[in-house]
Amino acid sequence: MIPFRYQLLGHLAVALLLTLLLNAALTQGPTEVEAKATPFTTQPEMLAVTVVAYPEAPPKIVAVEALAQGRVSVTQPGPYSLTLEDEAGQPLHTISFRVSFVLPGLPEALDESRQVFVMPDGEEADRLVLVGPQGEDAWVLGSEQPAE
């Protein structure tokens, strides 16, 4: 049998650990963008981002539209990524995806692949960065054209 003083010490240590874990869980809530990035649920204020990938050239972001509501895109991971960043360049949300330039039934490969992704929007969001094997492109949110 374990003496009472050691039992008490063990219970106090467990209580202290639980208090620290509970405090950490309560104080580190998700950001606005993280909360909207839940798959398969309709969320308010999303972005529709149209991208074009080319076999031999850097990919491009060609349009960004604000949506009243939407569901975040779920993709298969691949060599391309679309990242929503804050002003400091820290990633808020990233979508990794694949691109195929060959479609069944077509005799030749496509010159480009155009895709639309739905991403969360938030006050902390500043720009989008599209990265592919041949290069990258960026778009400052609130502008009508890609970043220079």
C-alpha cells in the first residue's frame, strides 16, 4: 500500500497537469480562418479562387471572388499549393492539389488546366500565393489583379 502522503502528492500532480491542459485549450481558440476551414460544412464569407496551371510555365491566379457562403475545397495532395497568408506572410490555410493535363478521350495533352478552389476568408487574410513545379504567383486580396 502506498502511503497517504504519496497518494496526495500524485493527485495534486494530476490536478495541476489537468489545470494546465485545460487552460491551454481554452486560451488558444481557432482563428477566424481556421474555424471556416472545416470541410463539408457551409461557412459564411468564403473566397472562390480561379487558378490556371500550365505544363511548361508558372501557374497563375486569374480571379478571386468573394462568396457570401461556401464550403472549403477538399483535394488530393499534389505538387501545387494555394496558400492564404496574413500580412506577415504566415500561412493561414493551404490547399495542396494535383493537376492533370491529359484527359481520357482526348488525343493530345491540354495546354492549360483551369480550376476553382473555395478557401476561407477572414480579416487577417492579406494575400494568396500559388506555388507549382514551374514557379509561383501571388494575389493581394482586395485588388483586381495579381500582385507584382
